[in-house]
Amino acid sequence: MQYPQATAAPERACARSLAVFSPKIITCKNRQPASHFCSTKFGSALPSGTSLSISRRANHSAAVRASSSSFSSSASPWDEKPYQVLPNGKIVYLDEQDVVTFLDPPMELIPLDPSSYNPAFYLWKKIEDIPEERRHRLLALLNPRLISQAWEIAGTRYSNSKLVEKSASSLLATGNSDTVAEFWKCRTSGGPLQIAWLNFFKKVVFYAGDGKTYGRLISESVFSGLSNSFSPLYFTVNELKEVMSTEEPCDLAYEFKDGILDLPDFPHGFPMPAEHPWPFNDEIVIYIRHAGPGVMVGQAWQEGKALQQVPKKLCSEILMVKEYLSSQPQSAS
């Protein structure tokens, strides 16, 4: 299964041109026409009295207004229909392109004072703007370099006491017991050849009868049916504040241990726990940062059973996007 890489500058230029290249804040200059916009929408991220200049191509605004019949007429660019139809017929969704532009800003953007803004707040807000049923498009739009950039920007959440309380998962949110299980699609790169399937896979996180949270990795490869059944790759979900190998902040840790052989129960149709194959039997831990509603970024580390073993990254950073309307337990091979 292959995802296309992030599109080139002409499509990215359709996004609202406020972006951040962590840790510097950047905005666009010398683009016309520009709409001067100041809103409480970003009140907790911008200092008082700060306004944003948000630019769009004139032909884009005209095309959007002409194609929109379901949105009320307004002078505000935030009320426009959230996509543009390109000359080749391809639809470009502006909300998703905002995230791409934010993570990979064009050269013409200039830095602003980084102390005036929290990059993680803006990333959270732009992900929140994407309708839940379209967030899976980020898996196609964000290449491994941009996923690594998202990990870095998500790391600035920890300087904001309110933002650090937010959770990307409704199941993991404090006091939420309505959701029994959540399914997520994941993308990474650079893993060992023996687990090349890890480039595109699913994870499921669920509550068990002991009140604790567990999860499982599921390969999406057409050749992995047997391995999914006999090596189901269960893990425990634990709150953790620090990546052991780097001492960087994080929110959660997925710990694979010995295969979670004492798992009390699991969703209907899932296989029995079993010992993990290599490298998951060598103290693999995936550290998680919440990036936005329904979106997480992770780092997988092979920490090793041997005391003298130096921890190493198993693969590049991992993008995880919650599946739309997949909050109930499902069966899987």
C-alpha cells in the first residue's frame, strides 16, 4: 500500500499562509490580495493586540465563492468552502494543506518573534479544523520528514499548561468510559527489513477487564494474515512523561514486554496473546505525543534487554490518525 508524497508548492500555496518552522514563527510577505484578520479564534496562542495578515490567491477566492452554495455569504475567508478545484480537476482541501504549509513553509515566509506564539497550539487548532472524516488524508500528505517535524512541534505543548491537558484520544481522555476501543491508521518509514510492514499498519487501543488500557499492532500487508494471528503484538498503554533514551517530554508509552501473556481479556475476534517475535521481544517502547484531535505522533525505541545495549530508534517518527467512526470493537485477523 503506497501513499503519495506531499504535493508541490502550487497546491500548498492554496493554504492559508500562516505557518511555523519550529521554533520560529513565520508569515507571508508580498502576496496580494491580503485580508487583515484578527480573531479570538487564536486568543490563547497570540499576545493581546496581535493581528494576522492572511493571504490567498485572488483566483482561488473567486473560485471558492463561485462554487459554494451551501455556505452563507460572508466577507470572512473562514466561511469559504474548504477546497479548491484545480485546472486538472483535482480537489485540494485547504484545511489539510494548512497543516502541510505549517510543517513545510515556503521560502518566502519570514520569521516573527518566536516568544509571541506557541507552535503546538496552532498545529492543534489546524488539525481540529479538519473534519474527522477527512483527517486520514494527513497520512498521504505528510511524508516522513514532515512527520518528524510534527513530533518536534508537538513537543512545544508542554510549555502550555492548558494545552498539555488535552488528549488526541477520546478513549484516553480523563473520565471517558463510553469508548471501549479505538482503531488508528499509522505511517512511518525506515524500519528493519524484517518488519517492512511497519511502514503502514493499524493499531487498536482498548480497555480490559482489569481497568487498564492495552493495545495491539495490526499489519495491513496482504501476506501478514498468519503473523497477525500468531504474533498479535499486544502492548500496555502507560502514562509516561519522558522518553527514556533522550529525556524529551512525551505523554504515553506503549510497552511490548514479553507479549502481555497475562492479558485479562480483549476485543471479540482478536487472537490469544503470544510471545513477540524479534525485534518486539527486545524491549520495544513506542513513546507518544498528542498532536491534535485524533492525531498522535510517536517514536519507537529498541531499548534492549542487555544492560550494555545502547537504545536505538526502530524506525522514523510514526504518524497515527484515528479511524473515522471506529470507536467500537472490531474483529481482526
